[in-house]
Amino acid sequence: MTVPKPARAITGIDTHAHIFNADQQMAEGRRYTPEYDATLIEWLGHQDRAGISHGVLVQPSFLGTDNGLIAEALSGHRDRLRGIAVVDPEISEAELARLNDQGFVGARLNLVGKTPEDYADAGWQRFFQRLAALDWQVEIQRAFEDFATIAPPIAAAGCTVMIDHFGLPQGGIDPANPAHAAVLEMLRATPRAWVKLSAPYRSGQDTSAAARSLAALREACGGLERFCWGSDWPHTRFEAATGYDAQLARLEALLPDPAERRTVLVENPAPLFRFN
């Protein structure tokens, strides 16, 4: 009789990292082309040394809709890993079900450098409703000011909206800025909108600016229950400026209370990313 392996205890979840090979087929129209490999073994090593037990691999936009490398990683670590895919809105039901069975739990919209569409449009709503039926989230990377209009129709379709990288508020969130205030008001009114505390360097936020941003976001969300953390490893374009340990230390500086860190590292993301 085979004895089932005990589930890996959750000590922390890194909800945002990428793996890729420099020789992979890259998507046309990409904004970035890596010249090095970011391997699963390297990332898991960073996790192990930091005491982070679980993780979420996010499909990088430069690989397009070929989610095969993440699928391979998930197949070997079904208890430890989950994935966020990039998919075409016209993806077939069979392919969507296959990704779901492989351990993907959401779809990514990287809208940086793109013109946002009308996500209340019937075609987009059908797509989001299909994702919602699988209990998938929609992860979005876009300038902070645009989330006031982007997030509500996606949330209304039944999806959790994950706002990447603090929402990319350049220089930090300023509640006195009407455009920023509109996003904070959206967060108050949209309980399906979450924020990923990752990559403050992508919006030019030092420690004090990130702390001010977190305070504004926390007030708007009514607490910490809609936050998670991601390392953003391997920190593409910022590899020389930061590292895995530095990003975990940044979280510790933002949330010095161990109980609050556990909320963000374990209690919030575990059910959202289907780890429990």
C-alpha cells in the first residue's frame, strides 16, 4: 500500500516569478528580449534559502501564449507550484480546461505599452465569465491611474482582479492626485480587486515611497486581506539593482509585524492560488 506524501507546510508563497530560456521562441512585438536563462532550479533555490515554501510562476509577456515551460514546472511540483497563463481570449474550452488541470489558476493581461480595451464589451465579458467559471483570477500590469476603469468590469464578470506591482504608481501613490484617488475609491468599492506587493522598483519607489503607497492601499482595502507578495524574480531589467533576498527584506520593512507578514505571505494567497 502506497502511503500518500504529506502536504508541504505553507511557510510563505511567492506569488510572482518568471522562468524562461534565452533560446525559446519569443513573441512578436515584444518590448524585451532576455539574454540569459532564468531556471526553475535557481528560483526554487532562492525560495528554499529564504524559507518560502510555495510559489506562483507568471508567464512572461515575451513568451506569448506558449505556456509550456510553466506547465512542465507545474507537472513536477504539483503540491508546491501554481501558474498564471497568458491566453488568447478565444482559447478553446478544452485548452482552458487542460491548463486548469495542469495547475494554472489565472490569466495575465500585460497592458504596459498597449491601449486598454473596453472590458465591459460583450466579447471580453464572455471571456472573463469563462475564467470566473474556473475560479481563475485576472492579473493585470498597467499604470496605476488606469485601474479605476479597467478593474470594475472584470470584477463584475466574477473574476478576482490582481493588480500587479503595487499598480505601478510612478514615484508612489498620492491620494491628493485625483487619478490616484479614483483608484483608491475603486478599491473601496470593488472587493474582488487585490494588490500584489511586488517590484516597487518598477515604479521608482524607494522604501519610504513604498510605505506610503502601502498605507494608502491598506486604508482603501480596509486592511491587509487583499494583499499578497511576489519577488518578481529574476527582476528583468533590474537584475543588477536588486535580488530575491532584497525584495523579501523590503516586505519585512513594510510589514515588520510577523503576524501581518504571515497574513500577506500565507493566509491571503493560500486559498486564492488554491494551495489549501
